[in-house]
Amino acid sequence: MPTGYTAAIKDGISFEKFVMNCARAMGACVTMRDDPFNAEIPNKFEPSDYYSEKIKETKDRLERLKVMSNEEILAAAKEEFEKAVSCNNKQIVANNDLREKYQDMLEQVNKWQPPSPDHHDFKKFMIEQITSSIKFDCNNSYYLDNPPKFMSEKEWLTQQYENLLHDLDYYTKENQKEIERAHSRTTWIEQLRESL
């Protein structure tokens, strides 16, 4: 049975076209994975603008931080704290709801009478599955032991700067890697075309 790459051989596809079609399976053409099969492989791959956009956004956020008034900083710190408290509380409620569902199912499994001795290990298995899920999925200790803390304006601002500078460093490094990947893909395709 022909594959997507070999199907056109019976129709007389050229060697060069076959090679370029097969190149789609290689890492150099990974960015074309969602393109139609007949889309031409470009002569030059351009880097994704994802990281360069993230760099711009991060720099814009840094600039906005620089001009924030104390009142704006305090309001932002309060808003972030309130969101964190809300998320924390929602997670505790969600964990408690899930625990209740697990407990209900565990009760049903415990009441269930295995139809034969061969089913006793099966019942034990179901109990183990539920109890380990309760232990790992419903544990609120992190949320109870680490409630959100309200930060002063200075603490909030310092944390924001640290986070944004970390992000800027990360996005800058990843953008450079993306540029290098695009260059490497382009070189690979150029070398392949030259070999034909």
C-alpha cells in the first residue's frame, strides 16, 4: 500500500519532487506540518515571531511599571492578592468536592461483594486506586499552609520587576534559539536542493 510520500511514484513523479515531498517528514520542515501536502517548501524559513512579540510585551509591561503611581501600585497589589485568595479558595472547594465524589465511590466499592474469590484482588485494586487519588488529588495542605500574602507596594513592585526581567531574559534566549533554528532549517533545505 503506498504512503502519502510514495503514492505519486506510480504517476511518474520526478526524483526531485519525491525528495522534496519526503523532506516534509524531516525536522527542517516541522513548521509545515499543518500545511497542505502540495504546499511548496520555502527557500528560506522565517523565525516565528512568538518570542519577539513576548519580548515586546514584556518591555511594554516594564515601561508601564516605571510610570505607575503609588496608588496604582497599591491597587494592583490588592487586585492580585484578591485574585490569589479567590483562586486558593476555589481550589480548596474543588478538592473538597472531588474528595466527596471519591468517598462516595469508595463507599460503594467497599459495600460491593465480589462475585468470586478471583474478584477479591480486583476489589482491592479499585480501593487502592481511589485512596491514592484521594491522597494526591484532594490534598489541601498546600493551600491551607501557604495562603496568599498581601504585599506592600514596594514588595509587589520588586516582585513584578524580578518576574518581568526573568521573562525578558527567557524570551530573549528563546528568540535567539528560534532564529538559529530557522537558519538551520534554511541551510538544510538549501543543501538538499543543491544536492539535486
